[in-house]
Amino acid sequence: MMNTSKTCIIDDDEIFVIVAKKIMKVAGFSEEVTNFKNGKDAIDFFRENITNATIIPDMVFLDLNMPLMDGWDFLDALDQLDLPKKVKVFIFTSSIDPKDEKRSQDYSIVERFIEKPLTMQKLKLISESEETES
């Protein structure tokens, strides 16, 4: 399985975060995983580190429904930043509304819309699609 150096999880569901980190560790998916409980804290992190490509994550696993700043607002704010490298966003959500999946396609930074929970199989699909792009 591919190993990305830095992954960021933006989700207020602590159980999802714990399980996702455990699955990534077992799979050897990411060297470093950071997490934020809402989009505001995450976008503040991106803004503070915008000039340092080594700190900016390669990949973001993003929830849509969170307090303070939801996933859509985060995507809008991230889209406005001139990041030093490409960041791939994977939306992980419990939403089954087809409008949400369609809306996610409006963002060029969103790689895929994935229904929760994260499983080893879903992580493998992400990894395989990344390997074929390289």
C-alpha cells in the first residue's frame, strides 16, 4: 500500500478519528497523521504554514458536518489559498444526500466522495488510485 508522508483528518467525530488513525497505522498508509475537530482550526493551520510545504499535508480526509466551520466552508477557504503543493481532499461523510456528492464535484481539489466509515478496503482504493496517478 502507498505511503503518504502527511495526512490530515478534519472531523469532530472522535471515534472516526481514532478508528481512521488505527487503520492507517496498520496499513502503513501515512507517516504522520494530524487532526482537527473543525474546519476553522484546520484552515488556520494551513494559513499559518502556507509557506512551508513540508508541514502542509499531502492528503486531507474531510467531514462535511462540523461546528464552527463545516467542510464546505473549509473547501471554499482552502480553494482561495495559494498552497506550495497540491493537497488532495477526500470527503468522508455520513451524508447520503446525492446533492452533497454532486456538489463535491465542483471542487477540483476533491479527489473522491466516500461514505463513512473508513475501512481498510476504502483506504486500499485510495492508495491504488494514488499509485496509478504517480
